[in-house]
Amino acid sequence: MEDPELLGTVNRRCVVFSLLFPRLSRYELSQPVKRSAHKDLRPLEQPMQRNVRDILNLYNPNDPLDRAWTIPSPWYFDPAIGELEQQGVFAKSWQVAGRADQVRGKGDFFTADLAGEPLVVARGEDGQLRAFYNVCRHHAAAVVTEAQGCAKQFRCPYHGWTYGIDGALKGMVEFEGVCDFDRAKNGLVPVRVDTWENFVFVNLDGNAPPLRDFLGAIPGIVAPLQLTKKLKYFDRRVYTLNCNWKVYVDNYLDGGYHVPHAHKGLSSVIEYTKYTIENFDRACLQSSPLSSGAKSESGVAATRQGRAFYLWIYPNFMINAYEGVMDTNLVLPLGVDKCAVVFDYYFSDISKKALKKNRASIKVSEKVQEEDEAICDSVQRGLASRAYVAGRLSVRREAGEHLFHRLLHADLTHAAK
Ligand code: FES
Ligand SMILES: [Fe+2]
């Protein structure tokens, strides 16, 4: 039986949709998700595949910025798109998993999650940095359960199998008499790992180009900041937002468009009219001179000096630097309408005497983050509204978002083939 209320909703939305967005109206008309009770559904995988391609095709990556639309709203709540992103973006690209300072010494390790996969990164006794799936070869339990630490070996908490820091299987409890079991072939399964600056990257795709190729021009853009020489890790905050991860990235990439409206404090030091936006192959650099005056908020002015440097690296990593102050943001999807943003704070001086100033700087960032959270949550609700499908982009401000959407479209269409 068709649910009349459900179909009524679909039909009303179709009308509004067609009026607002004639090019895309076929999505609503053919969308099986809203008609889950419909008796004409074909076998499961068929409409699913057709549906994903239809949704992807709603976006035209060839439109220049002055004609472009944003990616359409189903990209922000359709579970099939979320799954395609996990496989076609997060499991294929170099992803920041942690910091090099977490694994400086022999035996240091940290755990991470990427595209639904539990991982562990560890520095071996030979000084080599390695990454593995954190999955026991016996019955699949997570071998390492702490977020980070230092160990001589890993012991699985389920049945006590032990692995070396280099991933090799060392010992199996009560396993005598098991035939055709080769211990040497049952180590933790390795994952590609590499570092750049203080960031540890992993890649689940064995065929992906090396990290240096992926980064392209980025090391050259970041080099003048002299991160390793000038900044030291201080603290971490993790925020959970009720929005799709792309809403957060879009918000970051709007070229300062929202700053005067949503961030009054930050706005009091940013020279908004001199804000620049520069796109690279897989990165966008936003930059602005800062100046403080009588109208600036004092806490912001004291900790946001020099020039603002906001670098986004596709798909989900950002580096935000001011003079002597930096934070990085890692945006992680936790479902179609939830994401986590990991903030790592760095300062030039992390000694005791700088503690007060550093904490004040984090406070400024927390305020900005709260303001962004409120906006992002509201955007996620709006994206699900029948009144909205896609929007246009400011030519002056939103070139970064345009780049993000085109890169994503390329990866997702490739993955959907
Ligand atoms: S699952 Fe790890 S020892 Fe059994
Ligand atoms: Fe913001």
C-alpha cells in the first residue's frame, strides 16, 4: 500500500522543486527513497545504482563559477552517497590519521578510524613508522584498544594473541595442533603510511599515487610558515556536529562570506575586503591581512595577529595559522547527518608562562567553532527541506566551494562506475 501522506509530501515537493529548479526535477520524480512503500520497486541493487548515478548527475561540474550551482541537497543526506564517499573518497585518498609527535619514539602508537576501518599506527624498534588494520587475525577483535601509548608488543584482549610493534604475529595461546597455519602470514595487515610536516597520513588504497604526488603544490605553500621549526602541539578538542561533513567543509570554503555575519569577534580583526582566495589542484588557500583597532574584540586581537592563513586540503583537512598560533581541523563523517571535527592546537611557545595566552587563544577558537556549529546544524536541516535543492555561488567569495564540489563529483562518479 502506498502511504498517501508520504506521496502527498513527495508530490508537493515535486511541484515546489520543479518551480525552483527545473533542470533537476527528474530527481524527485524518479526518487525511490521517498517511495519506499511503492510496489513497483525493482530488485534492490538496480534502483540503488540508478539512484546514485541520478543523484550524481544532478551536478554539472563543467559550469564555470559564474553559472555554477552547489552540489544538490541529496548529496548531503542520501545514505548511498555517504557510502560512496567512504569507498570513493576516504578509502582512496591520503588521510590525516594523527600527528608525528604522537609516534616519535620506538614503540609509540596511536589508533584511528578511517572509512569505517580501525587502524593502528606505530613506530617499530627499528625506527620505522608503520600502519596496520587494527583487526586481529584470529577472530577480528581490535588488538589495540587505547587511543595512544607506548608498547613493546600488542596483546589482543579477546584470546591473548600477541603481535610485535612491527605487526608480526608473535604468539598464539593454546593453538598447538592447528594444521596449515603459517604464523608468518598472519601478522596485522599493513596499510600505507607517510608523513608530511607533523601530520601522519594513511591511505587504504594500495594503488594510490604517493603522498608527495597527492600533496602537489601544498608543501611549497606551507613552507613559509616553518611549522616544524616554529610551532609545537599544545592541545586537542573534538566537536560533534549534527551536519553532513561537507556542510562543515562548505562553510570553511566560502571565502570569508559568512565572517561578518556569523563571527562578529573574528570579523573585528579580519580585513574582509582584502580577503583573497586561491585555488590549487586539490587545495584552496584563503588569506587575509589582520588589523585591530578600537572596535576590535580584545581577546581576538591579542591572539589573531599578522596574516590569517587558511589552507584546505581536499577533502577534509584544514590548516589555520596566524602569527605564532595554528590549529588544524580534520573533518570526519559519522553518518550522513553527523560529523566530528578534530581541532589540534599549536603555539610557538608552549611553556608555562605562555599558558594563559594559549588558553585565551583556544577560547577565541571555541567561540568561532560554536558560531559555525549553529550555522552548520541549521544548514543541514535546510538541506532536507522541500524548499531547497541547490544554490548559486558568489563569484567573489565561493571559488573554493566550487573546487571542492568538482573534485568530489570527479571522485564519486569514478567510484560509481
Ligand atoms: S580475536 Fe584476537 S586473539 Fe582471538
Ligand atoms: Fe566560520
